[in-house]
Amino acid sequence: MSLTRHDFLKATAAAAAASMLTSLEAFATNVRAKKIRIGIIGCGSVSGVYLPHLSKSPYVELVSACDIILDRAKKRAEEFKIPNHYPDITRMLAGAPFDLLVNTTDMQEHEHLNKSALDAGKHVWSEKPMANSYKAGRSLLDLAKSKNLRIWGAPAVVNSPQFAFMSKAIRDGKLGKVSSAHAHYGHLGPTWSAFFYEKGGGSLPDLGVYNLATLTGLLGPAKSVVAMTSIVTPTRKVDNKGTIKVEAEDNAMVLMDHGQGVISHVQCGFNYFDPYGHEGTGQQNHTVSIWGTHGNMGLVGYDWAPFGVDLATHDHEQPERFVPDAQDYVWQQGASVIAQAMVEQTEPLIGAEHALHVLEVIEATRESAATGKRVDLESTFRWPVV
Ligand SMILES: NC(=O)c1ccc[n+]([C@@H]2O[C@H](COP(=O)([O-])OP(=O)(O)OC[C@H]3O[C@@H](n4cnc5c(N)ncnc54)[C@H](O)[C@@H]3O)[C@@H](O)[C@H]2O)c1
């Protein structure tokens, strides 16, 4: 059997939409694409971390760079030897062909750019959030399925070996009956772009999203949410717009009910003094803690860049440190891992349904904060993740 590369990509996506892994494995026996052609849109801060990783991947061919600030696209194209660059999505989609859009633009731009890419027959890896609302995100996933395409959303926290260790410890009953968890992530806020503070931005989709993905990934989909949010710093000075009014929450406390009595808490914000800074280097404290009737464990460092897991149990009360090495996990690996999975026709751990669930939690958090009420959730995802 011989397939064109285009047919192959369409076919693998169709298989995934239908029955995921088994169908993909069937394709694997027939044909293999060697590289996934990538167009990256949004050549700002995070592209400077994504592109070094993508450019080293044997599964990736970087085809196009795009930014509404054309100089940024041109600079990234030169830096990473990307043959084409464009000033907008329309010209990018009409230009050199590619398979996967990597969207690293402002949070508020993701939804319409992801939709344009799907409409044009491209697969999508999107920085968080996948869309501006849960409902719009669900429509994007439906659109992708209807066109035999795939869409995935950051973060990539479920890929870390520490996440795998914690997930297995829970499943193996090391903690006994799990009851409670806490996670936190904050710093003093980005200084370069206004979108983090404008409507559709906020510390929840920028920072809390990691902890929400980790805790729902470990404890299961949340059934309902109770929350408070606030704005602590009403104006900010940012590089691209000067002094701006802060419109999105810069302080959030979220309580999630995971069912069967398990309750967790996430706090995040842009007003957290943290001596370890944005990068978290050297952070030795636990930022994710989980308790059960037989044991507890704490993730050392942030979940997007963990340094180990401390586990104390009924049988070994002195905490022991496990997985002190990130192995080949880095937070910026998301798009590269997806390209590899597409080439190898395997189903990645990162899933669109999980990203959508986290988006629904964020939306429910805001609703609960505004109304003072508990908000039920409808979304779910394949769990356990690992
Ligand atoms: N910077 C980080 O450390 C970091 C880490 C993880 C995730 N993220 C996420 O990555 C995304 C981008 O963040 P950033 O810090 O790189 O922001 P940034 O402001 O540095 O870069 C965003 C870029 O997107 C471009 N852009 C905006 N709208 C566009 C459009 N319609 N078409 C083409 N280009 C467009 C902007 O001109 C800008 O160059 C956000 O979702 C953010 O939450 C950032």
C-alpha cells in the first residue's frame, strides 16, 4: 500500500478520531512519515524557548515563522534557518505547505488562529488556552474531528517522570486513601506584554493552568469548583503598551471536588514574591502536595520544571526523595513530542480533552468568584493519564 504524505497525515488523524491507538498502530505497519512540517505563529518570548527544542527534533521540519510584527518573524527565521516568514496567518496558510501549526501568540489570539488553521486542514499545537472559552474550545475539537485533524493544547506537565511517579504511587495505594491536595505557582508577573493582564488573560490561564492540569491529572477530573479571585495590582507597566489597567484576575484560589471525598486546592497569582523567580531554579520547596491515610508526597520545584518527589509513608515515615532527575522532560517539549507522536503514530499523554477540562475549571473558577456559588463541571478526560 502506498499513501502520499498528505493522505497519510489525514489518515492518521482520522484513525485517532475514531479509535486512537489501535487504528494508529494499524497505520504504523503500512507507512511512516519521516518529519512533520511545522509553521510557528507568534515569534515572541516563548518562541525563543520552543524553537531551540523544535529545531533539534529529528521529527520536525521548520517550514514557516509568522508574527504580526514582521521583524520578529524574520529574526526567528534567520536564527533557526526557517525558509519562510509571514506577517499574518492568511499569508502563512496560503504560503509554503505545512502539517502542524504551533501557536505561541497572545492568549486571546489562540482561538481564531487555531480555527483558521483547522479550516485550512492543519493539525494544531496551541499554547494555553486552546480557546477563549470552554464552549469555543469544544467547538474547535469538534471541528478538528469533523475534518480528521488533531488539536492539542499546552501544558505538557503530564510528560514529566515526576508526574508519572506520583500517578503510579497513587494507583499503587502508597498513600492509602487519598483525601487532599494543594498546589501553588506565582511570581511577580510578566513585564513584556499587556495581554497577560487584559480580558482573556490572567494568572489562571498563565500560571494556575499548570497546577490544574497536574492535580486533575493525578486525582481525576473535577466535578465542581468553588473559588475566589481578585485583582491586587490594578495598574501595571509593560514593555509593549506602557501603563495599563489590569482587567483579568492576578490572584486566585480554587477548590476542586474530584469525587469520592477527594478535595484539592490551587492558588496562583502575579503578586507572589519568590526568591527563585520565574524560572524556579534552585526551588527546593514542595509546590504540589498530596495527602492520604497512609502517606503523603510533595513535588520539589514547579510542576513544569520539577526536581524530584518526596514520599513519606506509614511504612517509611522518614521522607525519601525519588526521581531527582527530569530525564529528557522540559516544559517546552510539547510541540516536539506531538510531532514525534505523529511520526511514530503513537497516542501522546497530552490530550485535548484534558486541556479543555482545565479550561472549563478556569471558567468555572471565574463564575464561582463572581457569583459566590459552587459551579458544576461537565467535561471529563481519559484518566488515569499515565
Ligand atoms: N513567555 C513564557 O515564558 C511562556 C511560557 C509558557 C507559555 N507561554 C505562553 O505562550 C504564549 C505567548 O507568550 P509570550 O510570552 O511568548 O508572549 P509574547 O508577547 O512575547 O509573544 C507573543 C507574540 O505573538 C505575536 N502575535 C500576537 N497576535 C498575533 C497574530 N494574530 N498573528 C501573529 N502573531 C501574533 C505578537 O506580536 C508577539 O510577538 C502565551 O499563551 C503564554 O501564556 C509563555
